[in-house]
Amino acid sequence: MSESVISSSAPTTSGPSGWNLENSYAHLPAMLHEHLDPTPVKEPRMVVFNHALAQTLGLNGASLADQAAIFAGNELPDGAEPLAQAYAGHQYGNFTGLGDGRAILLGEQITPTGERFDVQLKGSGPTPYSRRGDGRAALGPMLREYIISEAMHALGIPTTRSLAVVTTGEKVFRQESLPGAVLTRIAASHIRVGTFEWATAHGDKEALRALADYTLKRHYPERATAEAPYLALLEGVMERQARLIAQWQCVGFIHGVMNTDNVALSGETIDYGPCAFMDAFDPATVFSSIDRNGRYAYGNQPQIAQWNLARLAEALLPLLHADEKQAVEIANAAIEGFKVTFEKHWLAGMRAKLGLFTEEAEDRALIESLLVWMREQKADFTNTFRSLSEAGNTMFNDDPAFAVWQAQWQARLKLQHQSADEVQEHMRAHNPAVIPRNHKVEEALAAASERGDLSVMQRLLEALAQPYKDREAQAAYRAPSGLAPGAYQTFCGT
Ligand code: AMP
Ligand code: MG
């Protein structure tokens, strides 16, 4: 393995704002990034600042919440070495060169506990990778990313997070003129499947190796010393992706744009574009307005994840074996294992949702027959599982098909020794009462974007912060939109 660029020296002491930035990514081979500063904006103004996240990062929220200029890119925090990252990607199956077209990595914040997180500005102006884009972002989509990523975090699902959103005092032009904004995104890293594809597509084996070594050291240190470290890397990424997608499936989350440039090697959910949570259960559900063939529909997510991992395996071929034929065999064997790994995580997640502590051979059939019933009934995904978790629930008592299933479930519960209370408590911890319902998210964004009223979003964020608790204040966030399935559309090119 080549010398790693992640310094293992003791963290430097931080200033009054708490910035403690390192720039390990900046020292990777030059073909992986372009050094440039964010483009200043006219009038930075703080819209939302995440004090809880600031604290875990070791940042002084009380002082930084007033420093919109930093989160707009007008001023740089101490220690920043800004850069745009290069990457490629398979978008809807087609390979393209991409890169950060509207984002700048400021550096990596080292937290008081020694963890390393990327601090990235999104919407920070044009870069060499902008192609025809303006490098900017509109307020609505940046607030949307803030809301959904924080909701995912509260649900216990690995995700990038949102530290701040500022408005720029400038307009951006999409179909219409919209207020411009910059989001500060915090991520374990922004290394994507597409980053590896970029290095391999350029035939730069040294950059590929440096990137792989860096990723191993940063995200999979326990695998860096394996006999075959690059195969171990691939297997580690597969394991985390399998677990992540299983978690998405268990809460009805639809990413919407699972291109390889939107798959993070860290195993975090990244790039909240046309994503949304499903209301009525239907595996064919798609929200993205441009996903006409349903490539990224709910029910396709596991297969697409495997397809994306096959692209990672392809990019890693030069490192897997000197002989290409043997490298392909190694890669194929690894990728085939995805299905089994995914099933393991999915079954574990679904068992928890049904209060099953033990494993029985019939569990899969029991889960699947509930899902068939839910699909036929167009049952609300979140509320169905949550109501099963509630004592004395009578939601579906008049449905004979449900009664048959419920009798099977009750019989299954008797095969384990846990009490009814324990079962319900377990189920409530795995079946959220509150998810970011599409109409509630839209309501919050409209109030913020059109009227400058942030109170609607603040109340929504509070409800989403404790999704497994069912407090009185959250009742208003539990009802489905009432929209016909398929009526809600989300948009790319945000
Ligand atoms: P996304 O669909 O957000 O994953 O972005 C796909 C690619 O398009 C990435 O390389 C982005 O940096 C780039 N991109 C998206 N929006 C813009 C924009 N407004 N200006 C420049 N590049 C953009
Ligand atoms: Mg992207």
C-alpha cells in the first residue's frame, strides 16, 4: 500500500469558533481535485443553523450562527484549503464525467473525539466541473435536503447531515426566478463510486491506488491490513450499502437518483435530490419527475445498489489482480454475494418491525403476506406498521384478510418468550410514528421560500427529531397527504 495522506498526528488545537480543519483530500493526486475558492455572494443571511450538529463537531454554534459569510463562502474558516472534487458517474445507466459542479470542500473538521468530517458548501459557485450549470442552488431544495437528511439521521439511518443554510441575496433561474442559497453539508466523506470510476476511466492506476488506500484508511481501517485489501474494501462497501438500502426499505425511503455518483463509499445516504418517503405501499412508487421508466422505484433499489456496486468492482479491477480475467472472476464472485447480504439485513429489519426477536423459517412468508395485503389495500406504509405496534389497535379489524394474517402473526409471537409489552416496545423503536410527509415538507418550504416564515419548518424539524416517540404535538405530522399515489413529484436539477 502507498503512503497514506491522512495524518495520524495529534489534532491541532482549535480557535474560538472551534474550527479544527485538516485537508487530507487536498494531498491526493492532482487528477482527483481542483483547488479553488467559493464565489462570494451578494448578501449572505443565515436561515437555519444546526446547533446540535455544531456541538458534536466541536464548533462554537453561538458564535458561528451569526457568521453567515462563512457559510456562504464569502469568508474562509481558518485552515480551509478549498477544492472541488473530481468524479464520474453512471447516470441512468450512462457513463459521464462529472465532478463538483456547484460544491466546494472547505476541509475536514476533526471533532473533539478525533472523528473526521468533510465540511462542504453546496451552491457555492461555478467550478471547472460546472459544464453548463450556474454552480448555484435555490433555497427550497437546500432546505429540503436539510429537513430530509436530519430526519434520516433521527431515524438512525447513516446519512450526510446539514449544518446550515444561508440565502445569498441573489436569484437563481430554474423554470422561474428563485432565491439563491448555500447549504453546508457534513459528511463522513464525499468519496463516491464515481470517484473510483473517474480514476479508472483516465487510466491512472496510481491515482486509483492512492484513492483506494485513502478510502481504506479513512473508512475501513480494519480492512486495510487484510491479505487482499482492495477486495476487502469492495466487500466492506457492499456490506454497508446492503445495510443502508435495507434501512431505506424498512422506512419506505425512495432516494430517487441512485446514480453511481450518488453512492458514498462511507455507507451514508448522500445527495438528497428527488427523494421522498412513500405513503401508500406500492413497490412501483417513483417520485422523480425524470425517472420515467421507474429505474429507481422503491422496489428496484436493492437491485440498483447491486448494479452500482458492480460499477465499483469494475473500477477496482486493476487493483484486484494483475491478470484481468482473474480480476473479473474475483469481482463477480464478490458482487454475487450482495443479494444474500441485503436479504440478511432486510429480514432483520422487517423482523424488528413485527416484534420478532427470534428467527423462524416462516418469517419471510409472514412478512411478505403482510406486504401483499398492504399493497392491495394501498395501506399507508408508516402508519400500518406503527399501528401494529400500538396496544389495542383496531385499525383493520373489519378486514377478514387482515384477520387471517393477524392470527398467524399472533401465533408466531407465541413462539418466543418475550412479553406483549416487550414486543410493543421493540416495535415502537423500529416503526417511526413520524416521517417527513411530502405535504408537510412542501408546506414548510413554501412558508420559508415564499413568505420568509421559518416557523413552519422549525416545528416540522422538532417533530422529525424524535420520530419513534408519539407525542401529542406530533399528531398533525402523522396523517398521509391524501394525494393519490403518484400525484407527488419531485424534481432533479435542483
Ligand atoms: P446531482 O443530480 O445533484 O447529483 O448532480 C449531478 C451533477 O451535476 C454533479 O456533477 C453536480 O455538481 C452537477 N450540477 C448539478 N446542479 C448544478 C448546477 N446548478 N451548476 C453546476 N453543476 C451542477
Ligand atoms: Mg450528485
